Amino acid sequence: MRVTLSLVFVLLVAACTSAPPERLVFGVSGARPANSTGAESDAEMRRFLDWKVSQICTLGYDTVKVDTLAAEEEMQIVDEELRCKPYRHVSLF
């Protein structure tokens, strides 16, 4: 029993770090027709990408880069690279 409690305590202490881990950058993307580059199309794509990101990042995100890439059959791929905002503290309530 003492050994088990000691191991659990050591594992809990080892899990604590002095600096936050390196934040990962990942991407989300969406396709749209190549000839739709107006403000309305951009706003619609922004809403779509925001929805996708909201399923992953619960506390918001910071955009790293946005690219528009050519695709087949007169389509474009809008690719956004981002980083989720970190958790500052753990709240149990």
C-alpha cells in the first residue's frame, strides 16, 4: 500500500512542469468555387472555418496563417493554420 501511494505521488509530481508544453499548430480547410472570391463568399468561408475550429478549441484560437490553394475542377481550398489558446487554470466548477 505504501509503495502504491508513493508511486502515485511520484507520478503526480512528475506530471507537473515549470513551463507549458509547446503549443501545436494544426489546420482546418474548406473548399469553394474558384470564381467566388467576394466579401460574401469570404464571410461564408470564415463562418464555416470558425465552426470547424470551435469543435476543437474550446477557449478560442490564434490564427497562424491562411492560404488559398488551387484545386481541381475549378475549386479553391482555403486552409487556415491555427493554435488553440491555452488553459490558464483548471476549474472544477
